[in-house]
Amino acid sequence: MNSFQLYFRLGWQHILDIQGFDHILFVLALCAVFIPRDWKKILILVTAFTLGHSLTLALATFKVINVRTDVIEFLIPVTIAITAFVTILKPRPSTGRGVQLNYFFAIFFGLIHGLGFSNYLRQLLGKEASLWQPLLAFNIGLEVGQIVIVSAFLLITSIFVGIAGINRKEWTLVISSVVLGVSLMLLLEAKFW
């Protein structure tokens, strides 16, 4: 297996790893207001998260920024909780601020999530002659993993909302409430003071 394949696999495994389900929760919180016909909006949203995640991951890997790990591990569930809470307050997408706010969350909170994996990746990349190709491969793998999560979520949503007839707003509220509850538990576990 070459270096690109290795880091690509690490990227998608990172996002799909059930032990690190914080990224999955964040993606679900972002996408909870959407249904399958909104797939283009979701793809842009997930890519915005990848861009934010990639930027700080690269900056931390190149040692341009350095933030305490315990602070980042606390901030990650904060970002999930805020996103889920805002979705509960506004459970339907709009053509105005609602969607724009999700894009802001995806990019800005993606910056925080990128810092969460940077120490581990920096250790792995320490052996590499060039850091750019492994970083690119990792982030492409991350994007593919997120698309897998979103695809599974859209399939489940289409079954419950489209076929079973569950109200779209209620579906969004249930998903967001579950994500909020789990993120609050993670937040309590990650307190750093």
C-alpha cells in the first residue's frame, strides 16, 4: 500500500470510527434539517466542514498553531451541542439565515474539529518526507467518510420521512435532541478545569 492509500484510508476510518463518534454526531447535527432531495446542499455543507477541518489540521500539523488538547476535546462537544440546539430551535431549513448558519457552523466548527486529530496525525506524518500528499489523502478520505455517513442518514431519513410518513419536523427534532443529549454527556466527560 502506498502512502496516499494509507492516509486516504486513515481519513475515512477517522470519520467512520465509532470510538470517535463526535464527528459523526456533528455531521448528523448539521444534516438533520435536510431530506434526500437536498443532497446538493448537504454535499456543500459537508465539504465546508472538510475545508474547515483540513485548514486547522494542516496548520497544526505544520506547527503554525498549537492549542491544548484538553481544551479542544472540550470544545468539540460544545460545537456539536450548539449545532444541535440551534437545529432544535429552527428545525426546518430556509433559503435565508437557517442554511447560512449551518454553513457557518460547518466551516467554523470544522476548524475546531480539525485540531482534535492533529497531534495523532502529526506523529504519523513525522516519518514522511513530504507532508502535503499525506494531508491531501487524509482529507479526501475524510470527505469520502462523511459522504458515507450522510448517504446512510439520507437513506434512513427517506425510509422514516418518505416511506413511513413521519413528520419531517418531528424527525429533525428527534435526531437533533438525541445528538444534543449525547454531546452534553461528552461535554461533561471532557471538562478540563
